[in-house]
Amino acid sequence: MDNENQSVNTLPVQGGLIRPHHSKLLAVARIADCLAIYALLRFASIINGVPWSVEYDMAGVVAVLAFVFFSEYSDLYGLWRGSPMRREALRISGAWFGVIVSLVLLVFFSKTSEDYSRRVVAFWFVLTPLTIIFLHLARRVVLGYIRSQGGN
């Protein structure tokens, strides 16, 4: 074979597209989940016509930190390839339940429940885990497609 005619595009890819970037992909997934938690609280506030306040900022930050803790505790960002999506959805729901309990306890002991709209909080509590489950499902679909094209 003539080395002068060999194209760079025909060289084999070492490790594929996914494997060498696995930790980066997980970091992106974590960031996307955290952004979704905070953004959905903002969205819930807007959709319910409730003005944003520093109390909502605090709730959003505490929720993100609690979700990071509970998701790590439940190994949410472990290897899920080949596992049923239902199992991952249950872990997401469990981590979010931990967030809800944490926020309710914090609000109860700080006696600040009157600072929050029940409609905003209820909307946020329901919409957030559904959105995170959707994000994880979308990631699975995209990665599955890349793998099916030989981009392991």
C-alpha cells in the first residue's frame, strides 16, 4: 500500500468516540441535571406568575447540592449500559425524594414556609424528576445510536 495516498480519515480510532470521553460525558450529565433542577424552579416561578426572590435562589442551590449528594450516594452516574431504564429512573426518583425531604425539613425548622408558593414548589417537585429521567433516557438513546454506528 502506498503511504502517500493513505488518508488521515482511514486511520483506526483508538477506543471509539465514547470510551475515551466517558468521564467527560458523565460530568456533562451531572451538569445538565443540576442546571435542570435550578432552571425548572425558575420556570415554575414564571409559569405560576410568582416573582423570583432570594429564597428561591437558596432553595435552588440547596436542591442542587442535595441532589448531587443523593445521586452520588445512589450511584446514579455509574455504568448503566445494559441495565433497564426503569432501574435508573427509580434511582433518579429516590435521589429527588431525598431532595424533597431535605428541603421540607429545612423549611420546617427555619420556619420559612410562607416565603414559598405551594403551586411553584409542587410544580417543581413533580416536573424535575420527570425532566431528569427524560435527560437520562435521551442520553441513552444518543449513546446507543453512536455505539450502533461503531463509535463505542
